[in-house]
Amino acid sequence: MTSSLRAIGSWLARRAENIAAAMLAAMFAAFLLQIAFRYLLGLPIGWTHEISVVLWLWLVLWGAAFVVSEREEIRFDIIYGAVGPGPRRVMALVSAFAVIALYAISLPAVIDYVTFMKVEKTSYLKIRFDWLFSIYIVFAIATIIRYIWIAWEAMRGAAPDEFDPTKASSGV
């Protein structure tokens, strides 16, 4: 990969993190506003709860699609760490093909369901559910592309990184 493509990819990754951080900040602000109105002013408002739920849904799926790297995903470390590069490659291929197949098979039904949900709106903010759930389509497509790349790398002979328990962390 050329250095300019790496620079663009790095820039896009930072923007994805910025968007996730902005969603988290907006969700936190709505949460604080909800507390202030309910307990300080005695005026419970529902839209803050609704926006918090919507932002949480988008934050989780956006983060899984664009922010969390493959190394930070959950895996069976006991088995994965006990095998060499060859079996790790096979495990990466099998899991990649399974994920690609499952998401690709479900994608038409997901798109159909999301587009059907245009008839419903949220209670307070009147956000159409097709807009609200559209992030799942983005997540599914990004996941398929990610696992195609993982499978391609494994087929080219690159084994996934060996698990090092001394460097295990929460991803921070």
C-alpha cells in the first residue's frame, strides 16, 4: 500500500474516532440535560432519553464498523494464542468466510426491513426508523469489507498477529 493511501486511511480513521467522540459527547450532554430537567426543574422531558438511545445505537455500530480494529475484537485467546501462524491463518480464513457469508446472506433482508421501517417514527423527535436503523446497513457493509480484507491477507500468507498476553488491554 502506498504511503498516500496509508495517510488517507489514517486521516479517515481519526475522523471516524472524532465522530464517535462527538456522538458520545452529545449523548452525555442529553443525559445531563435529562437529569437537570427531571430533578432540578421537576420537568421530565422524553426527547433526551430518546436521543440518548439513538446515539447509543449509532455509537456502538459506528464504532464497530469504523473505529474498533480487528485486533481489538473479541476472540478465543486461549486457543488462538496456543497455535502457530499457520493455524491462525486457517482460523482467520474460516471465521472471515463465515462472517462474510452470514452478513451477505442477511443483507438483502436487512435492507428490506430497514426500508420498510420508513412508516414508523420515534415518539418525541419523529425520526423515521429507516433513518435510525440505516446505521446497521453501514455496519454490515463495513464488516463484510473488513472481513474480505482479512480473508485476502490470510490467503496471501499473512498470519494474523500472535496474541501476546503481556500486552492485553481494554483497547486503550
